[in-house]
Amino acid sequence: MDLRIFVEPQEGASYDEQLACARLAERLGFEGFFRSDHLLAMAGSGLPGPTESWLTLAALGRETERIRLGTLVSSATFRHPALLAIAVAQADAMSGGRVELGLGTGWFAREHEAYGVPFPPRRFGPLEEQLEIITGLWATPVGQTYSFRGEHYTLVDAPALPKPVQHPVPIIVGGGGARRTPSIAARFAGEFNIGFLDEETIGRKVAAVRRACEEAGRDPESMVYSAALATIVGTDETDYARRARERGQDPDRFRKTGIAGTPREAVDKLGRLAELGITRTYLQTVRARDLDLVELLGTEVLPRVPVSTQRRPS
């Protein structure tokens, strides 16, 4: 089981705080440091304010050495696909080939309204075209051009530069859509991610994507199946309850969908996810400045994940 740290900087995190968290996660042996891509806090003031995801990740790529970096997930409403392809390719080069692109439809209407970003009612079509354009630009041989004409975007003789270091850059598609999401993931993604749901539902979503792969003529085993889950772990039950209440969570209810409780409970939950076909888990600590939680996860949970199912970074 690969374990990655996942933070929500829109809730309040400077670049320096994200850097400190990424460096700690790297030192502890986590496989990745991922961040959300949002513009507006969902609780509290969000001070000091949002940080731009791909600008942040590019900078982190210069200040870390091994850890994988990416978004979970960028919103297709935020950027033109050609400009996103350029930004991700540059971030990949700046990191030495360590970034991954998570891309989704976007869902938070209020942040679009706040910053004047259009939020179309139908977003699967633009998402699918964005993925086709991004992968098409990266796959076009150097010296050739790329053109695309769709319902939402048109490109004419784009030079399709720069190229990322990785061939290809891993793409993550996630979400709970019953029909479009599995088919889009089967077509474009190296990883399908499902987040913040109970174990039974996670199992159903994984099975749906496996079926979509088969229908598309793709080996379902070629897909990475991952889960993102809110995570609160304490050294013991008392410490866990304190941490949960500090996050505004009821300790008992949080256990139903989160990775929660003692380190032993967290390891057990990861084991159950593995039985559902999950091979990668994003531990959503929310606050980048919560280094104590990352340290606890790295020292008391990460080493106890069974070696037979844990793919550690080289």
C-alpha cells in the first residue's frame, strides 16, 4: 500500500508551511505529497489565503528530492487545457520527473462565483476534451504540431511544447460518477481515485471502474485504484478524541468514513482497503501545519503497513 500525505491549503497554509510538510513527509518515507486545488476556504478564514497549486508544486519540486507531487484534484474549470499542459510539463521538468496530474470536473460553485470563474452546469464534456488535449499535446512528437477541434476547445497547429520528463505523466481521474467517471478513467487515467466514502461504497466504485476498463478493452490491472480519506490518528484513544474535537469532528462518527483512532486502527483500516483493491491511500491531514500528525503517521502507521502490500519508493 503506497501512502501519501494530502493537505488542503485553502483552509490556511503558506508556501513555507507546505514546504515544511512536504519535506517532513519525504524524510519519513511517504511516497507522495499532494494538495487540493481550491481557491476558497470551506471553513474558517483561510488565512493567509489560497496558493496557486501548480506554482506551488513547481517550487516544491526544486526543494525536495524524491517525493511524488501532485493535485487531488485540479479543476478543469480553472485553466485552459493547453496552458495546464505547459504548466504541468514545466513542473515535471523542475522536479526531475516527479509530478502527477489529478484532474476533475470541479464542484465548488461558491469559489467560482467568488473569483469570477465560469462554472458551467455540464462539466464532463469539457473534462474529457481537456484530457484528450493534454495527453495529445504531450504525445505529439517533437517537430510536429497538434490540432484539436471539439465542442469546447479548438487548437490549430500547436507546437506541443514543452514536453514533460515523464512519458507519460501519470494522470489521476477521480469521483463518484456512476457512468461518465469510470469510462473517462478507463480511457485516460493511470489511476482512479475515490474519496471520503465508506468502505462498501469504495468497493462498488472500484468494481465499476474495473468493468469500464474491461468494456474499453483495457486490462483492469493496469489501473491504480486509490482512496483519499480524512485522517485523524492519536497516540491513544484520549489523544485521538482530543485531535478529533479540535478538528470539529465527533470521534465516533468520524470513524465511519475516515482513517481514525489509534495507529493500530489506522493500519487495520488500510488493510481492509487493500482487500477492496485499493493499493494507494491519500491520508488527508487537511492542515499543512499539522506536522505532529504527519510525524505520528510516519512513525507509527507507515512502518506497520504490511510489506507484502506496501510499494515503497526507490
